[in-house]
Amino acid sequence: MITNTKTVKELVLQNKRLDMRTFTEYRQPIEIETNISWTAEGSAKVTIGKTVVMAGVKLSLEKPYNDTPDEGGIMINAELLPLSSSEYEPGPPGIKAVELARVTDRGIREAKAIDLKALCIEPGEKAWFVTVDIISINDAGNLFDVANLATLAALKAAKFPVVNQETGSIDYKQKTGRSLPLTKEPISVTVYKIKGKLLLDPTMEEEKSAEARLTVSIDKKGTISALQKGGEGTLTIAEVGTIIDLTHEKAEELRVVLERVVVS
Amino acid sequence: MSEILIEERKIVVPGEVLAIGLDYVPGENTYREEDKIFSKVLGLAAVSGRVIKITPLAGPYMPKVGDKIIGRITDIAFSGWRVDTNTAYSAMLNVKDATTRFIKKEEDLSKILAIDDYIIVDIINVTSQRLIDVSMRELGLKKIQGGRIIEINSQKVPRVIGKKASMITLIKEKTGCEITVGQNGLIWILGSPEGEAAAERAIKMIEEKSHLSGLTEQVEAFLRGGR
């Protein structure tokens, strides 16, 4: 695994990047493809540059949690496949996979993007539970933003399966036309700090050179739903302000791509 | 009586019959079973006279004596350095092969080459167990400073260099960069940031389109358009 860390840092000081992008430019192409899997209730494959992530949504009927008897639930898991990078090994999820899942989960959960009350069928007895599985197909950097987009697109594309009213069993082979109660689309933008400069959409090499990062999840109205700071470095208050301004601007760009996803 | 079943530059798969009869000779990446010649790999067929060989489309790099490669220092041993060669096998760089100058017994080896330094080396010995010895004593072999290192499929290295180094010379001239191609698929580019980025894109393009003909013209057009 080649990192070119020194060169990345030298170039950043000259306001340049290895691939000659500007600091706030996302890699192209940004593509979203939905319903790539017929076994999932909803699925999506998102590509940003060379990074590819897939997400799948499964729905099941469970007993609600005791403290929220009138709500369904959402659970997001991430798996970093060994084929997606030379750094990942098979086996139980490592710290990176857990963080990816939790950051994505928090962005959606805290924004109350899914109306969990609408998932309830019978209070205290039966409610829909949403499980999202994120897998990395190729990690060329910036998994956070790509995984968040993939999850949102998969949730958007998901349709409820048909439930047999007599037996109560789910027929996963038949889908109803009903979509999930997705009320908001909180988009995550991760900003990386290298040598005091703020960069967006880093490549793997830039991720390795970064001192700190901040993931900001933001909905259409501009409400921040979650923040996650990573890395050993520090961020000043002024920098956090700049990051949030950047996020507002860039989340709109990604939202345009996400809104192009047509759900029939 | 003998029959050849493939055409020049046709894509063949492992186990594909290339020729029937004893008039043809199996070359690189092929084998004979009774009177048939089979392919061992996925690649492009090449027939020269009676010899049939396959140029693989992908596959790992196998260390060969005399090859120039780019390696990374992974460990400092008692009398030398362990070098990651971007293959399944690591190499050993002995102190006596590292410099021409005399190195005292108590000298700190990390002052000469530290862990994570990249170096350009020659392979001087490969044992049957594939233990590799490398040397830095030839001209142009040195520690890499500055610039960037990129990785390509090692099977595409001959295409990046081109016939009589025509391709690599073209890229060097058009981008004004100094480029060293290691046979193990690591390439070092040193120049202006813009030149480096253009050279990197050109090399990635060659890697992608290596099976097509007329590549030199395409690369030339690309480098002219990109500036």
C-alpha cells in the first residue's frame, strides 16, 4: 500500500492535491444506482470516483422494544470486505467498520429521518424493523460520505413486502407499492484537515495523511443532526465553523444527485 | 498435419487448446499434454514461428535476477534492511550492497535508510525458495526523495515502457517528469505537480487500454490535450 504521505502534505501547502482537484471538489463520477439486488427490499450502489459502496435494506416484523412500544426500529451494519482494500481482513468487524456503521446510523437516527411511529402495526406487539447492511466494494477513500449516500438511496428505494393477513407471515417475493416513511434525507459530508487546510472527498492517500476529520450530517433545511470527529489532530472553533459552512454548500450538491434517484 | 487453433493477439483462457500436433512448441505460460498445447493463463496469444506463447493479462510479479524494482524498507536487521517488493516475497538489502562507502560496525543503519523509505534496487539473486537479494550499487539506484509513487498491474509494465522505451520517453518529454518504472509495477514520478498528475493519468490510461493497438498515438494526443 503506497501512501505518498510526504508529497500529499507538501502539495497541500501549495494548495494542490495529487489529482489536481481543488480542495472542495468531489471526484467524478458521482453515481447512484438503485434496486441492484432483488432479494433486498431496497438496495443501492453508489460510486464516487473509484470508491464503490453497496447498501441493502431488509424489513422484518418484530416485537417493539419495551421502552418504545409504539415504534419500529432501524439498525445499520457495515462490513468492509477484504476485496475492497488491501487493509481489510475477513473476520469480525474492526474499529473502522464499527465507526462507519455508527456514524451512518447516527446521522439517520438523530435526524429522525424515518418516522419510527409509522412503522408500528400493533403497539407493544408488532412493528416493522429496518435493517441496513453496508458493504464496501472498493475503498478508494471517503467511505463515510459514500456509505451515507448508499444508505439513503437504499432506504428511498425500499418497498414493504406483502404480509399474509391470516398467518401473519411475510411474503418477501411480493412487494407492495408502499415506500418507507422517510421524512428527511440527512446527507453526511466529511471534511479532512491536512496541514491546517480543509479538504473534501479525500483519496486513500489523503485519508492517511490527515490529522483530523469531522463528519457533519445535515438535512434539507440545514439542521445538523450528527457530528463525528476522528483522527488525532485538533480542530479550532473557527475551523469547525468553516467546516459547517462547507457542509451546507456541499450537501446540496450531493442532494441534487440523490434527488435524481427516481422511485417508481 | 499439425493445426493451430488460435489467432495472433486473441484472448485465450486457461485450459484452452491452442494447437494440435507436434509441429508447434509450447512457450511461456503454455504446456503440452500428449499432442495438444494448452494455455496456463488468461492472456493474449502470440505465435512466433513454431513457438506459441501467452502474454498474461493479469497476475503477480515473479522476481527475476537483473530486474529493477521499487521497494519499501520494512525492517532494519543486524547487517542490512528488509525490503517489501510488492510481491509475495520480501527481499534483503545487505549493508555491503547499499552504498559504496565503508560503513562502520557501530553505525546507525536507520540514518542511511529508515523504515518506510522507498528505494530503487536491482535484484541480484533469487533462490529456489524465492529469497531475494537486492543491491543499490549500480548507477541510478538510490533512495527515493519527493515525487509520487503509483502502482500498476506488473504485467502491463512492458506496455508502459514501450518498444525501445518509446512510450516512457514520450511521457517524460511531454510532462517534463523524471520517471522510474520498477518491474514489480511500482512507478516513481518526479516533476512539477501538474506534470506528475498528467504522467500518472497517462500511465493509468496505458494500463487500462494496454491490449489495444495504436496506443502511443492515443497517449500523445492525451498528453497534448491535457496541457
